[in-house]
Amino acid sequence: MPRLFIHAGPSKTGSTTLQSALIDPRADLGGWIYPDIGRTRGDSGQHNVFYEAARPRRHQPHVSGTAAFVALLDQGRDIILSSEDTPLWPAGLKAVIAPALERGYAVDVLVFVRDPVERLNSIYTQQIKTLAINEDFATFLERLPDSPVMHPFTRAAANIERAGARPILMPFLPGAMDRIYARLQQILGVSLPLDAGEVRNPSPSYYEIALYRALGDSLRGVNYWSAVKRGAERFGDGRKFFGFDDALFEKVKAAYAEEYSARNCAMLDCLGAEFHAALFATERRFDPRIDPERLAAYVEYVRAELGLDARA
């Protein structure tokens, strides 16, 4: 029986590192293929396959997508796909997986499970940096907590099963990524040149996030990434938990205590007890205050780099 293995991320769980390893010339994929299709940005994920099937507003017609994927399925090849934009709701999953099931494939979907405090911070910063939202962190928390990605054990896994695939839940535990990657390679029967200590796509810095919010819609549609990076190097200080304070930390901890219980963490494919013991142990540098003079200098620098009005 041919196999389809989908790595669903989510974002900021080492996805770019894994994708880079899968295309590395030193990788031994055995009988698997990791196809050069659906690539819409700088990494090697097959995002457009998932956009076309389940996120049509993000689909890019000029990039290969579902047709190329189905052509590979018709060949009966064992296929690995990776995208942090893999839908984890039932209809979206079914749209991606159905062509494989119709052709007799066994389908596995890998989801990395992350500390909910860190996960919420990453979701927020990702949406702020892409200008998808412009709201304070407390408001953001009020509307997001029911999403499948925040409920991997009770929602994401159930949705994957409902779509006809087998869920594989693995912890994202930075201090143990060598062991976690070793387990993943064992599951797939592959050999990948993975450097567990290498960060390919780090989260935005504290002052980057502040900048995104300060500039807001004025930068919509502007190619500002390199200017922001240069500004971050000049003005950043490495803090990253912008928006959290102690009260919000305790609120998140209480809200997710049941979902991330020891019983549920035992569902992880490996290191469940170790992952549970490390929950909510994030270093708490959650000061949401911004030095106004430093921020103003940062904003002025980046806007000047972009040729924009210097006002924030």
C-alpha cells in the first residue's frame, strides 16, 4: 500500500529546518519522494497544494498545486508533503487527503505539539508581522483559543482521524529535538542531516513586533522585510514575548491545563512525560512596555529605508 506522509507543522516548530533537511543532497529518503511542487515562498514546503485544496484565497494559479500532486499519486509513489498551512479542520483535511484515499493510500499526518504559551505568542506575532491583525494581545486571546492547533489532542487529532488519516503527535521540545528528530526518522525509515540546534526561521524580535504594530496598514503591500531586519539588528534587544504579562500567563495556563494534562500528553509519540513536565516553564520575560524613544528611532529608521514618511 502506498503511503502519504503530511507534516502539518504548525509554524515555529522547526518546520523550515525539517523542510531544508528533506531537500538536502545528503538526505537518504529511501523509497519516499519529497516533490518540488507547490512552493510559494522561500522555503521548500508544498504550500500551494494545500492552498488550492482548502485555502483558495491564498492559492497561486501560476504555481503547481493539486494537479501535480494527483499526478504523483497516480504513479503510486510514497510521498512526503510539508506545509505549516496544512488545514486542521475536517473539510480542509478531507479536501487534501481524499485524492490519496481514493487511490488506496495510507495517510499519516504529523503535528508538532508546543507549549500553549509559546504557541499563542507565535500565532500572534506571525499575524502581527504579516499585518493580518492589529489588535492588543488580550483581545486576540479572547477569540482564538478554540482553534484545532491549540487543542491538538482533542480536536486536531480527532479531525485527522475523521478525514481518514492517522494522526501522529510529537512534542516540540527544543532541548530534546535530537531525540525527537531521531524518532521521526525511525517512523519514516529515512536518514536526514538534521541539526537540532540550528534555527532557520526564528520568531520576530520584541522590537520587530512593536514596529509591525506601530506602522500598521501604512506598510501593507510594501516589501519591507530586509529593512525591518536591518532595523532589528540596530535597535532590537532579543526579547520576544511581547504582549504577555503575569495575569495573561496565568489565564492561559488555567485555560489549557486540561488539554495539556499528563493523560493527554501520554498520547504523544515520544517524550510525553518530559514534555508535560516542561509545560509553562518558559522564561517569563513578558514586559509589554516599549521604550518610546527607542521605538520611534526604530520606526523612523525603517521608514527612511523604505522611502516613506518618517512619522510612525
